[in-house]
Amino acid sequence: MCVCQTMEVGKYGKNASRAGERGVLLEPFIHQVGGHSSMMRYDDHTVCKPLISREQRFYESLPPEMKEFTPEYKGVVSVCFEGDSDGYINLVAYPYVESEVLEQDDMPERDQPRRKHSRRSLHRSSSVGEHKEERLGLAGDNPESIQETKSPKVELHIHSDVPFQMLDGNSGLSSEKISYNPWSLRCHKQQLSRMRSESKDRKLYKFLLLENVVHHFRFPCVLDLKMGTRQHGDDASEEKAARQMKKCEQSTSATLGVRVCGMQVYQLDTGHYLCRNKYYGRGLSIEGFRNALYQYLHNGLELRKDLFEPILTKLRSLKAVLERQASYRFYSSSLLIIYDGKDNRAGMFMERRAEMRLKRVDTSLLESLQDDTSTEPSPSAQPKVDVRMIDFAHSTFKGFRDDPTVHDGPDVGYVFGLENLINIMEQMREENQ
């Protein structure tokens, strides 16, 4: 268990009781559909991810008009490994104190050199002096003990009541139904593996706390779109830049300025989420991208035509905001489009009708069933949707962190992607009126 037994910890979420009422047990965020860093659930309204200092500073420097389209930045926590009674490794979050903390920037990657450890304090604590020699780690503070414990636990305490199914490359359903998006577990395992391999010298990691942008939605349908015609940052090595340019050239990033990076959509006819990952998105043609967007807006019974206008309104507003951001570049960032898979009267009725058909109940009961929906929301009410920009590890603007490269005008590649996304949705709306 963790050696810092005397560290005072404040009030931190419902999960605190599972971590001895001293920290918050982090678990994979079950609705993560894309990205490579593991998003962790902190509490119902908050997620966290490994801190990259550039991304943190970018969140702290956001223009006010962009905050509507980005997750709320909530600060930083310290995260450590802790072993449980069964010998499994868990990640537990504690209030951040000044110490030797390993940031994501410090983790060596195949495409970038190792950087120096950052010791910059974000939030000083009165307990720093008392505990500056203590580091969070496994029993005995022995780095090797991490390697001796069992593999990371995959049985999640927090899970969805709705099963997920991943579509394979041939568009067939996988045989396995699980209670979280399969991409979230993949990212979680990879993240733990990286952290364990780099934890021999330091046991603390900084994680960013961010708003959980799907917490308003009961059955969140999420589309993760990689935006822009260029994905590599100004600081990328020649090797990484070449790899990223090749990915763009071989996908709709070059032709449309946008590509599918992940997706989950709730199906009323089966009662589960269908999922796609980034590898599916990389192989799509322009027509394939259109079909993927159509699938995202289809609930298994009908196309959600009621979503066109609210999504288009959000996208047009975002485009107007970004066109005013001179010198900003959002390389490798993503755009999330979110709606509720079960929030309108018609959809709920159709789901119940499908259930009745599956049970082969007399269809005469459908008339009375329709009467029972009178207290449900009106189908004329506009559904709630959300559009958020995420992932700013390679973003920049004039004067940001003394970046040597200064760009002129708005991010043309990103705006190009938004324009094509808007045009495709407008065409789809006209074709399905």
C-alpha cells in the first residue's frame, strides 16, 4: 500500500471510501472512444488524464469565447500506484503537493527525446514541509515491487448498464459484449504499462482534471473527429512529422480536413452501443466518411433527423469563433460531437415498439402503449447536443511559451475541416428531408 499514511487528504469524491477515505480510486473512463492517453474517471463530473505541461498552459490561456467549446479545466492532482489486498495495482489520486512528480512530458516516447523532470509547483500545500521526503508508491518504496505485482486490474467498479460491441474491419459484430468502450480499456492498459516502466525513479505523476463533457447525457453517443490537414506540432521531429503527414495523405485528413478517430452510438433496436476506433477511420474514403457520419446519426431504427440543426448550429458557431483566433494552431486536436441516444419521445416509443415485436406481443397493445407516452418529452423539443474541442498537447499561438514559430491568421486546416463537416451534414439533411 501507499507509504504516505499521514498525508492529510481533503474531500474528494464518492470513490474516496474505496481508497481508505484518503484518495480517489481512478478507473478507466468507460466512454472514451479515441485518443492514446487513458482518460480516467475522477467523479461523476470530472475526468483526468496524464498532464502534459503544454496542454495545461493552453487550458489556462484559453480566450473566453473558446471556453464554451472546450472542457472546463479544474486543476491538477497527484497520482500514484497502490497495491490492493489481492496484489493488483490501482491508480489513486491525491491533492497535488510540491514534490518530484513525473509528467507525461517526461516519459520517453519513440518519437521524441526525454525531457527534464518538471518540479514547478501549481498548488502549494501546508503539508509540503512535513512530507517533502515522502513519495507515493507501493509498500517498501521499492521500485521493483511494482514489477512483481499482478497485471493491472480490468474488472471495473464503474461500468455502463448498456453493453458495447466493437465493429470489426468487415463491419461484422464482435462476439464479445462488454460494459465499457473497448478503446478505453486498451488505452488504460497501455498507459499503465508506460507508467510502470517509467516509475523506477519517481512514483508520482501529475494528472489534469477536466470536465466530464458527457455527464449530462444518459446514453452518450460520441463521435471523435481528428481535425485539420496537419497533425504534427511545430516541435515534432522530422521522423514524426513524416509519419503524421503520411497518415494525413492516406486518409480524409488531406481531402476533407477531418477524419474519424472513434465513435460509439446507442442502438435502440438492440439496446447496446456500436463502436468504431481510429483504425477504422484512417481507412475511410470521402464516401466512407459520409457513411460513418450517417451511422453515427442512426439509432438502429431511424436516422436522427432532429440532430442536424442543433449540431450544425454548434459547428457554425465554433467556426466563427476559430476564424477570429489569429495565430492559433490546433495541431492533432480532436473535436467531440455528443448527443443522447435516448432522449426524445419518438425514440423511446420506437424502442418500446421494438421490444414488443421481439416478444411477439399482440400489436393491438401498441395503441395503448402510444397513449402511455403522453407524459414523455415532446418530439418537437430540440435535442441536447454538445460540441467540444479536446487534446491541446501540440497547440500554439503567438506569445505562447515563447514558441519560436509564429503563425499568421486562423488555423486554415482546422477551419477547412469544419467547413467540409458542415457541408456534408447539410447535404445529408437535404437528402433525408
